[in-house]
Amino acid sequence: MSSGLNLAQLEAVNHLGGPCLVLAGAGSGKTRVITHKIGRLINAGLAADRIAAITFTNKAASEMRERAKQLVGREAKKVLICTFHALGVRLLRDDGAALGLKKQFSILDTDDITSLLKDCGGTTDTAAARQWQWTISAWKSAGLNAEQAMAAAQDEDERVAAAIMERYQDRLSAYQSVDFDDLIGLPLKLLNEHPDVRERWQKKMGHVLVDEYQDTNATQYELLKLLVGERARFTAVGDDDQSIYGWRGATLDNLKKLPQDYPELKVIKLEQNYRSTSGILRAANNVIGPNPKLFPKTLWSDLGEGEPVRVVDADNEDHEAERAVARILSLQASSPHREWRDFAILYRANHMARSFEQSLRRANIPYKVSGGQSFFDRAEIRDLCAWLRLLVNNDDDPAFLRSATTPKRGIGHTTLQGLGNFATQYKLSLFEALFSNSLAAALPARAVATLHEFGRAVNELEYRAKHTVGHEAARAFLTEWLKDIDYEKHLYESEDNEKVAAARWTNVMDFCDWVAKRCGGEVEDEAGVQVESERKTLMEVVQTIALLSTLSEREQDQNVVTLSTLHASKGLEWPHVLLVGVNEGLLPFKMEEEPGQSDAAAESMEQRLQEERRLMYVGITRAQRSLAVSWLKRRKKGRESVPGIPSRFIKEMALDQNTVKEDPREKLRALRAEFAQRATDQAAAKAATAP
């Protein structure tokens, strides 16, 4: 069971009796430790259904589930392996009635929340609503309710946000809905206020393992404490040097608190790296060195020195992209076993991808942009999907709320609040409540009439969708539907920029074409040839739309170069990494000091610098075999071109400070010599096996 583990990993796996903190450096095998510890707990007699492993992404949970299955077989299915938020959903589905939540409560997405906050704030300003959303989320992550947020507000903007937060929470309650932060905050409230529920869940949780512990926020830590209780059977696995999500509420204070809250805490360091060469790790250790240490550690590897880390300068963004592509082509040509998926270009911000995309396209190199917005995450596509989801499942309350208000059709928040209260009282979905004979006693006649009109429209669409078969019929249906709800007009009225509205309408047309084609019939294939495919009803196609969320997970199997932000790259690795745009003002991002700034401002700036340094560390440690770091002599700043300054992190890597000047002629000679040697070796091997 534990074969192949090093001594530190074995110590972590075998420590079962109390609280344990595993400081897992980059590439040190933390997932291996967690899955082996699950197996060790089961072998020690703990029932699999009393073990919980908490991750931060669905992808990580899926990977851990698969590895646990390989290790312990069918018992892995009984282990609760999920994200913090999925655990929160389970708590609320099982015991949320104690807080007044019905089992079928709705979870609102980002756009639903933005629309709700616009109503709460009495504005059509999307930017303002999103700022309120960000502020409210930060308060919730810190464990504050609306009343506490108002008391803590520092200025008028925050006082306005706190007042809106109170109205927003009232709406959520009336709609039997929660937001993403509530999936942590409400379970915390549930366990705090209901000792019987807390005791029952503590009995369920025989041992809790938490992955990426450094990314937890204040409420997640408090939730963990309540779940494990006084027995404190838990294993926290994380790395303070990879804490890069402070901007979304993650706090290193949770690492500081562990030894204070749990004096018996066992601290185990995993310092052997199985990913990178010694040269890459030395650069990483040097960069992170200036940061203060909660638990000092130094990564090491037995994979050999490897290629030296290269620092390359570039005249501007286009030149940097050209050099990056040239390096990829050179490395790919020098080995027949290298594939495009072996390469990644990492940068600080999404906008930096553009010049690299252009250069890769010119070189006919396939690529994908990771961490960017998916087509199906666009607001206009989510609007249409909400309508289609409602046709399939009338009990989908978030879909109901979005459809009833987008485009606006005279159903305001007062009407929806009354409908929500009525639905809660009689334990109905919003759509079921709409047709209740008793609704007339709860809402004004005009509001009921508007709701009935919407309900009849949905029922008619559902009936027609069930009887719409084939590509052309589906296209006609969707075109007529969009015209009926006046969706194009809605887009142009909701956007200040006509070009943006036009682009969004083009997305709508592309989506409708995508849906219609899947209804089958005579369509064109990718080569433009008319072919016959299986004919389906529009309703059958709509039922598969939920599967689209899995498309992004399949991208990892594509043989393409990856373009990614540093934040999105965390947890991933590639044989060859190009870390680009490593300039002051980009990485670290905008760290200019202001004359006469307060001590608090200076401290905040230092904390930001430390997080940016950790981001550089994450970028370096994504590389397995080679790493090239590039910076710009001149870079774009708005519409201007300004002199570029190499990032302070390049100096902190403590490499040879002379920029590597790659001589193309020397590189060509080396490639020719390598190819000639390979041909000689192949000829010799062939001669040796000849009869």
C-alpha cells in the first residue's frame, strides 16, 4: 500500500492519531500522500464513508477520486471526495431546513447575482453591481453578515454596499436561493447554531483531509474546526509558498492559527521534488527566499542539474512572441518524442496572450488558451441556456428567475419576492407556485396576470420544442423565439457600445446554429458537403446542454501548446515552460510606491509584493525540464510604448545576470550535429541487427 513513498511521505501517511499539517512543496507528491492516507485509514479500520477529502476544484476532486479507486478499489466510492462548496451543498441539502431552506434551494450563478444586485441597488450599472458583488463576497469570506459589514464599513461606498447586502440577503431568503459564498457561510451558521446537527456531522467525519490548505479563507477554516470537533482528526496539506489567492479571500493566517489552535499539531515537510531539475528548483528557492517563512523549507531534486534557466530579452511584445515560438520550434525539432502538449507559455494577465496567439497561428502551431472565458460562460449564452433549462426542468428556480427577468417583461423584484414567499410557504417550485389557485390571494391581480402570461409562454415553448424535429425546423423555432422575446433589442439596450452588442448578438446566432445542427437532418459537414444525420427533437438536444460543462475538462487531452495565466497554471506542469512578460509593472504587478503613504498602506503593499513573488515561484515550479524567462525592453502601457524594466524577480533568481544571447547559427550547427549523430546511431543499430 505504501510502497514508493519517501520517509517524509510515509510519516505523513502513518500519522493517524491527531491533527497533522503536511507542508507539501511544489511537485512533492501531495496527492499521492492524500490518497495513500485514505488507504491507510481504511486499513486501520476506519469506515470509508467516515473519511472526507476536501479539494478546491472539481477537477482535483475527480483526479483524487480516480487515484483513490486505483489504490483501494471499490471502497473509494464510499469516501466523500469533493470541494468545500460541494460539501456545503450536502450539509444544506441534508440539514438546511433548520435554517428555513427547502431541499430544492437554488444556487445562483454570477450573472444571476449581478442582476439581483442591480435591482437591490436600483441601478442598471453593471460595473457598480459587480463591485458590490466583489465587496459582499469579501465580507462573507471573512464571516461578516450585513449588520457586521455596516459596522466595519470604512467609507460611504462600503456603507452603501452594506445596505445593499442587507436587501440582497432578504431577496436570497425570499427566493429560497443561495450564492457561492453562502455554501460555506450557511453551513458554518448551521453547525454553530444547532448542536444536534453539529454532533451528527462530527460523528460522520472520522477523518478530514484538506488539499491546498493555504487557499482556505476565514469561514472555511471555521467550518473545518466545527466539522472535526475536539478530536481534531484531520490532515491539512498545503504550501505557504504557493498561496496566490489573497485577492479572493485566502489567508495565510489559517496556517499561523493551526499550531495555536491545535498545540498537538504534527508538522511534516515534503521537500523532495519529483518534477523539476535542480537548476530550476535553485531558481525557485532563490526567488521565494526573501519572503518571511512560517515553516522554512527548501526544495531539492535528484533529477540532475538539467539545462540552465535562460533569461531572454525582447524588443517588444511581438518580438517576444516571435522568440517564444522560435524556441518551441527549435526544442520540438530537436527531439522526435516531443509534442506540442509539452510546451506552455505563462503570463501574468489574460491580455498578454494576444501576441503569442498571433505568432502561433502564423507558425501553424495548435494552441489553447487556458483560464480564459468559455463561450458557454458568456452572459448572452447563459441567458438562452436558462430559458432552455426551464423547458426541460420547470423546477429549476435559478433558470426561472433569469428567464422571467431577461429580457424584462414587467415581472419586478416585488412580484418575485411575493412569489418566492408563496412558494416557500407551500413548498413549491416558483413555476409550480405560478399556477396555484391560491396565488391570487398573495399577489395583486396585475402581477398574477403577468406571471400567468410568462408561464403560458414557457408551456407553449416546451410543447413546440418537443415537436420540433430536424435542423431547419429547429433554426426556424429559435429564430422566431428570439424575435418573440425581443432579445436582440434587449442586447442593444443593455450595452453602451454598439459594437459590443453586435458581437454578443453574433454569439447568440452562433449558439442557435450550434443547437439547430444537433437536431439533425441534412446539414453540411466540416468540408461543406451535404450529409444526412440522425433527426432529433429540439427538446432532446436541449437536455444534453448540461454536458457542455465537461468540454473544458477534455481539453487537457489535446496535443496543443498551452497559453495560460500564472493563476490558472497552479497545479499543472509541463516539460518546457516559457515565462513571459517578466517586467516591473507586470510581474510584480503595479508596485509603485506613493510618497508619504501610511504605514498600513506600506504593509499592504509589502503583502502584495510577497504574493506576487509567490506567483513567480509558482510559474518557475511548473517547469519540469527547461525554463525560459523573458522580459521586454519596451512594453505597451495603454496606447503608449514605454521603456521596460526587468522584474526584480529575475535578479532574485540569482542566475548569471548577462542576458542569454542565442546565436541562431550556433543553434543550427548544434541541431545539424544532433541529427547527424542520431542518423549514425540508427544506422549502427540497424547494422547490428542485420542477419
